Amino acid sequence: MTERAGWDAARLRPAPGTGERLATADYRTEFRAVQGDLRGRGSWKFERRQEFVESGESWRSFQEGDWAAAVRLHERQHSAYAERVERLREHGAPFRRVRVVEQPLTPYLQWEMQAFRVQAAAGEQIRVITPAALAGLEPEGPLPEVVVLGDRVLYEVVYTERGALDGAVRHVDPELIACWSGFVEELYAAGEDLLVWFGREVSHLPPPRAGARQR
């Protein structure tokens, strides 16, 4: 797929030193403002890492070994997710997500997929791909985590070594934005619907243990 489209790693990696570094609070504030102002243009998120450090009640329950509570707390967010999806739909600005998933799943991914299951059931458009879809594009390591909001801005999301959110680098180069938009759109078209994939690959798994990879 990627070879047919002519994608290459150099086009997809922002040049070092370009863009504007944003602290986490500034990134979150700006993201919400820009996304809320979009009209008639969709957005994309490309997620590559397999391990993150999160916050919130569900994450704490997971870390404490209470898997049932972690899942239940995800499910309580259904209405909020549905409201967000409807708001973006009314603006003609759908948000679509492409998630790269390696096997065996990390405990983090199994936890995250429970959140995605609820989001997808609420109408969010999420598809899953495997690293094979990125063949030849990662000779220097995994591609960056990227969010593209319409044709206005691309955020290269930054994380600490442990995987905690550490802000982002804002890029406004139209060529880079268009390149990533086309790339993620193609991956999305070739990906598998999250709910279908979840039913086959995740629904039967036993509760994960934080720090232990699933098999």
C-alpha cells in the first residue's frame, strides 16, 4: 500500500528544528480551540506507540489491578463521546483515528482498546492497522504520533521516555499537512473497523496485568 502511494520516510518526518514547541497545557488548549473552530474539514490522528502513561480514574483502577472498574469507568464516558461525535458531525469536521497495533498486545493497548470500543460504539471512526502497513517507512524508528486538524495545523505529539504526554510541536507547513493527511487517509481506507477487530482480537482476552505483555 505505502509503496503504491509513493510515501517515504523523509516526507513524513518533520525536519529537525522546524515547528513551534508547545507545553502540554498550551497544546491541549490550542487543540480544543482549533478543532472547535473547524468547519467542513475533517481531522486525523495517527497513533504508533504501544506504551503510554495515562491519568484518570480508569487508568488508576487498571494500575491498581481492578480491571472491572477500569472497564466500567470507560463505559461511563459513552454519552460524552457521543456528544463530541455529534458536535463534530454538525460542524462537518469528523475526527478519524488510525491505530497501529502490534501483537502480542501490551497491557496498555488492551486497556486503551476498551476505551476505543466505547468511543467507536458512540460513533467515533477508528480503524486498526498492523506495522506491516508501514513497511519500509521506519528505517530510523517508529513514525511520530501525529494529529492533523483540517488544513490548518499538524501537531507532532511529544511524549516522555516513559510515554507521558509532554506537549507537541506545531507545524503549519501546507505541504507537510497535506502529505500527512493523504497518508493517514490511505491507511484509514485500508484499515479494519475497530469494533470488528476488537471482537476478534481483544474481547476474549483475560484481564491484563500492568507491566506484563499479553500472549
